[in-house]
Amino acid sequence: MKRKATWFWFPTCLLTAILVLLSTKAQRISATDNPATRFGRSEAATSLTDQVTFDNYSLILKGQRVFIHSGEFHTFRLPVPSLWPDILQKVKAAGLNAVSVYTHMGLINPAPGVVDFDSFRALQPLYDAAKAAGIWIVLRPAHWATSQVAGELRTNASDWRAAWQAYIHGIIDVTAPNQITNGGPVIAIQIDNEYSQNPITRAEYFVDLETVYRDPSSGIVVPLTYNDPGQGRNFINGTQYHAQANPSEAWYFPEFQGGSFDAWGPTAPGYAPCRVLTGPDFQSVFNMQLWASNAKLINYYMFFGGTSWGGIPFPGVYTSYDYGASLKESRELTTKFDEIKRQGIFLRSSPEFYKTDWIADSSTGLVASSNSDAFVTFLRNPDSQAGFYLVRQSDSTSTANITFKVTVTTPSGSLQVPLVASSIALSGRESKMIVTSYAFGNSRLIYSTAQVFFAGTIDGRDILFLHGAATQEHEVALSLSGNPNPVAQSSQVVFTQNATEVSSAATIVTFLRGTEGLVTVWDSDTQLVLFADSDTAATFWAPTIALPDSTTDPLANFWSLGTNETVLVGGPYLVRNASIQGTTLAIRGDLQTGVRLTVVAPRDITSITWNGDSVSGDFSSTQGGANASLPTAIGGFVGQVQISSELTGLTATKLEGWKFMDSLPEVVGGGTMMFDDSNWVVASNTTTNSPFKPLYGDGRVLYGCDYGFCENTVLWRGHFMATGAEKSVNLSINGGEAFAASVWLNDVFLNTSFGNSTNNRNNVDETDEKFMFPEGALVVGRDNVITIVQDNMGSDESGSTADTTKSPRGVRGFQLNTGNFTTWKVQGKVGGYLNYPDKVRGVLNEGGLFGERQGWHLPGFDTSNWPSRDLIEGLPDSKAGVGFFVTTFNLTIPPGSDVPMSFTFQEAMGQPYRAFLFVNGWMMGKRVGNLGPQSQFIVHQGILDYNGVNTVAVALWAMTPGVPVTPDLHLSIDNVYDGGVGGIVTDNPSWSSVGRI
């Protein structure tokens, strides 16, 4: 049967949904194969493993069926490796079990002979942190755009093949020992990303990659995957959709919508509206629509976006890569995180859902809903017959409130549910999962229109935790067993017994509108049933508990493979992890305020600690069930935890005491008063690997990438002998969307070319302008110089035209009105791609400004002899040019905390300047005052030294003379959390003269 495909495009947030398939090119696994012993690639069987297999339902790890529920995380966008455990712990806390991780070839392997897996480019710290958290990894090595290669990129061109060998072999060397077969977290590797197989040269490139990975000497045995953009029908012989093309393979979405990047420009919406657009209601509708399509491998791009610092961004996005994701760029939780957690804990609790047959939906003859405005999809486990009815609005854009009943198949026969409540409700953009014959521990409910938050076993008891909106009715039918303990009765909860439609042993529990907070429905020695409104449910956590005898098990922290032990903890902002030692439950997490801690744990727990401190409170074992605040009479606990008094009243340091120095000595008078550019690179190439050839000139190619200077600020100097007849110069300058370039003749400012990108509309990535020479600017009979200061915005993305990533960043055309240039010189980051001096911060951190080349942005550079000048005063005399402002400040933040901080330019948008923000040497922000939208720049601990001296440098580029430029930069403390991941290490090398010019 043909299923409805749901595709959507939100232009303001630049959203796409990417349909992707697990890639194997040969024999497929069918449902009748033994998934524990076969993988769908018979010719490579000697280099594959039976520890990662799949069938038409799901992935299977070490013989256990797994729903891969994953979030995208790019470690290079959080260049503090000791913070990576923070992200992974939050991934785990959300109920996810995997992350998808890009690696960045340009950072790791920027040039032939340069392969660097140190500092934040390292993979081993990621693998170690994932193993400690119990998070699987799908590694996705990305391939960098480079014009150093003459052949077409991402094809079988011999020089491109040679270019990626060292990078991929480096990935293999560090990853092979960290595969699941060696007790590590890596379960798959993506071969390349979002690329078609036509023409044949591209397909052969994939064969080249696969051959290297599948070489027996590589040791890579996990599956290779592929991300097929826009249902490109790659690897599936031209047939149409997954159900028709790859029915024997699991349904896999490597990049489903977790948010979106945001574009340059004053009308760009920003990430906060994007987080609303892709918020909890979007997640409820579209994430669960994936479930309805029977997808069992889902990755949300992004789960944590991070920061595109330095030269990482492509032209379509600014420094922040927040993405409107479930975790903010500041690593803080959001309401999207709450919804992902409600979904994630359900999926973790529901192994029957990992193997389901798609039976039918409302478009294929399923008559289930009493209201045609509700669209129903029916999935069923073929072994247990557990049923999963996913219900959404028939019109996914509808914000209407609708009510209906659904006819479901249960052990009691066909029922139209709910039986007692008046209806099921969908409030606008909302989906629901109605379960039937659903297992929780050793018990099995008949049906539930309430949503399942948690189902499982704690201390031998079957636990069911349901939730639903307080504005709606909800219902569950089940058999309640065991010797009951007294519970506080709620007038909002109605019990119906002996209903004729269900078994006489069954009880129908109805939750009326207005049910709020945590309600204990049933508490016995064999079962615990809880209900909460959905907001309250989101305050609960279910950390995994490693087994006491698992210290030698490398997979001890992985759910289902290493442990099935957990507890329920309600109240805190975040629960990172928990462990049991004897009769003590040790919980670690974060607090934003003091809260009541509610715990359901094994009955022999007699003490609880929070971040190492004892928590006083009431245990059910000492109350005999008499305390109504206890969630259960067995293993229940309530207590109070408070935020540390040391964290109250923290205030940000005022940025003052700025020192200033001009950073454009290249702009001086002509003739004998020349800046010495003898050490600069002579730009004399007459050929280029870019498909975008020069527009005009004398045959010389002035593309920065051809000389080792692709990213960030690049300076060009064109020399000519003046006769006096020269009146102007025509320049065509290419820098990518939202770029800028300022031009001088000797020491006289001519003008600035402004690129543009107004929310990805009115894009200007290249300008072609005539720059007139003012009277008196020329020095006749002497050497004169045109100086261009250009901001490159990164290389373009791949397009339908070959090698669009070989962007012609630089000067595409140059011509004096009369006469010719004698010499062109170019300078970007010191050392280019081979000899850059800062091996920690890496090749993309710096540009070619004089101050950057000298290292003025680095901690420890001596500015004591510089004059004082406040940043808000801008450049002297409101001139056009570039100046460096540097100051230092101290931080003293108490340990055991997580205190997000940011730097914000508070002046109104519209001033014609660019500012490059360096924090302890790291270029953490590019402020474009005339375009925006970004004014706030998140900087994490580890870049900031929370207990020491910090250096802030701002390279201020004023682009229009006579116009006030008044950057008003402030440091702010954005939130305070008691807890944190701890152990954060700073790695901010100080200034050295070595390699500086």
C-alpha cells in the first residue's frame, strides 16, 4: 500500500526534510533472515560483523533490537573537549541513545601532509565521553571544499582521491579501535553526505571511499551509511520510495528537522522564532509522523548546534549555529528538549515498538477515527500484537481543537475508545500515540489514550507513568494487581470497574480535565501507576543505573545492552546520571532554583545524595505510606534540594580599560613611504582550479584560495607606477554572501563594497565597481598601491554545477583606467594552510589583519605601551580603517556550577562596521553592524577562564568615514546553574613571537 509522504518547507527558517536510506549495494536482508548473523553485503562479509546488523524493522546491536533515536552534535562547533560530556549527558537525559557527528576535513587535514587530530579536532575524547554516557555514535566524516585539487571534487579524479586518503585513513586509525566490536560506541560510519550518484564519476568516488573503509587492513567492520538528499533515489536503482525500493532495509533518517540555520540580514528571523516554529508542537506532529512511517533510525539535525567560530561558517549563516535546536548554543535546555524527552523516554521504555508492521492508515482504508479531521496510522508488533495508533490532524497545519474516538484492536476485542471519557482531543498541532496490549514490565495494559512517559521495572515492580495535557481528558484500561498501599484520592481521577466492554478484572481509569501535578493512581507490591500533566512529566528523569558487577563491561552504561536498571527522579532542572552503592542512591545534576526532589527507587535505598551532598527528606520505608506527598509506599522519597548560596548575586564584569592600536599600517602614502610587503605572497598565478574564471584583468588570477588564504580577512596590494593619467580602478571582488571589502589608494580611502544577504534574499556575493581617485591621492612617478581589505565569508555549498565549492574568493577583475599593475601581493592568515603557528586553535581561527598576524589577539601580548581608548569611541576621527582594542578582566566563578556567559554589542543595528571578537585568542564572533542579525555571542567556559585572567580583543573595521561607529560591548551572565559537568579544562596558549610576521 502506498503511504502518504509528508514534506514541508518553511522559507523563513530555511527548513528542509531530508529523506535518507541506509546504504548497501548488494544483497538485502529480508525478514526471514537471521539478523544476528548476516549483514546485507555478502561480498564484504569477511570485513563485517554480526554485532551490528539490521532487518526490515530496525538496527540490531549484539543481537538486541534497537530504535536509534539520535541527535546531531558537531564537536568542532564546541572547541572545548571537556564540555563534550555535558552535551552527551544531556542527550542521554533526553532519552536519546545516539549522536551523529560530523568531522571537519578542513580543520583536520587542511593541506597535503598536515593531519591533525589534536585539541578539539580529536576523536578519542568524544569516544570516551560517549562510552561513559552510554551513547552510540554514527560518525559522518565530511569532505572539505578545496581549490588545491585540480580535478573535480567528490569524484573519482585521481588528485581528489589522493587528497582525501590521509584524512580518511586518519579517521579509520582512531575509529577502528572504538567500534562496538571492540567495546566502543561507534556503530556506523557515513561514507559521504548529501551527494548524488550521477554522473558515474561521482558513483565511482563512493566506490573509492568504500574500498578504503572495507579494506581488510582498515579494521572497519560496522555498516557504512549514506544520506540521500531529497529522495535522490541513489543506490536504489531508480525506483521511487523506501517502501517500494528498499523494503528489506530499516527506515533511516540521518538528518530530520531539529531546527534550521539562520541567514545574514536585518530581516532574518533569528533562532528564537525558529525554535518556536520547530518547537514542541512541530516535534509532536512531525517526529511522530516519522514513527507512523515506521522509521526506526531517526537523527535530529541539530540537537546541539553550537558555534561556527573563526572561519567555519559557509556564507549562508553567521557565527551562531544555535539552529533553534533542543539545546541552545549556550548548552541550556529548552521546551523542545522537554518534548524530545517525553518522546525519548517513551521510546526507550517501549521495545515492542522497535519491531512493528505498518498495517494501514486513514488514506489506505483504515476506518478508525470517528472524526475525519483526525488522521490515524496503525502499527502492530507481529510477535506480541501490541498496537500503536498514531493520531494527528488530517491537515498538519491545522490549529483547530478537535475531539474524536478511535476504534482499536485489543485483547478484549475491537473497542471504540475512550469508553468512559467523552473523547480524545487534539489541541491544534499535536499528535498522540494510543497504545493497546502494551507491556510495562510483566504487566500489559488493554489500551491507553493517555501518553506513556515511562514503562518498565524498578526493583521488581512494574511501573507505568502516564501523562497528558491538563486541559484534556485521558484514559487507561488495565488490570491492577498486587496488595495495594494507601494512596491519596484525587477527585480528578475516576475508577470504573466491571465495564462490560473489557475483562471483569480490568479497571478503567479516567483522568478528568484539570488533573495537574503528580498523581499516584495505583501503588502495590507488584505495580505502580502514576499520572501527571505533561508539563509535570517533563520535570522527571529516568537515569540509567549501571549494574554493580559491571565494572569490566565496556557497554555497562548502554541501555538494554549493559543495563535495564533505572530510577525516576522528579524536580531538578537536569539529572545527569545516577548510581547505587549499597543502600545509597547518588544523583548528579543541575539546579536552576531550589526544588522538591521526588524519587522512585528500589525499596532498600535508605539515603540519597545530590552532587555528593546528603539530601534529607522522607522515605516511604519510614513513613508506612502515611505521607501523602510520597509517590509510592515502596521506594518513594521526597526531599528538598537548594541552589548553593555562593551562586546568588553573581554579576558580570564590566569591560573597561581598553587599549588601542591601529591595525592597518598597509595604508600609507605612496612613493618612499611604503609599507614593506616583501614577505607577502606574490599573486602571479595565471591559472586556477576554480571553474569561475577571472572576469577581466591582465591574466593574473587573484583568488585567495590559490595562495592558501581562503577564509577570514585577506589583504591585497596592487602596485603600479603612476603617470598622473590614472583616474580610477575597476575592481570585481568576490567574498560570498554578506561580504565586504574596503579599498584605499596609498593612504586615501576610496570606498567600501558591501555584499548583502537579507535573510537569503537580495544576495550579493560579488561586486563590480569603479573606484575614483581623489585629487592628490596619486604620487606621480613613484610606486602607488591599491590596498584591498576583504572579508571572506567561506566557500559556497555544493550545487548542481560541478565544483561550486571552489569559490573564487578574491579579486575577479582589476583594471586601471589606463596603465597596468606591476605586482600584486596577497596576505591572509600567517603561514597559510601549512605553517600556521597556532596549532591549538587551528587553521581557521585567524585572518590576515596586521594585528592578527602579530598575535595581538592572544593572551599575554604586551599592550602596556598602547594608548588607552574605549571601544565605544570607535576609530580616531571616525575614519575608515581597522584598529585593535584589547582589554583583560578577571573571573571568579564558584566551582560546581554552570554559568553561561555571552558578549553582546548593545548599540542599535545599522552602523557600517565589522568587528571580529577574540576571547583568549579564539575568534568567537563576527559582528556585522550594518546587516546583523547577530549581536550576542556565546562564549563557553574553557574558552573563558572562570577562575583567572581573560583577554578580549576586538578588531574593529570601520567601513565609512565620517559616520560614527560606537560598538557597545558588554559581558553578561545569562543564567546560573548549580551543578555542571565539572572538570572543564582551558587550553588557551599565550602569545609567542614564533611564526608571527
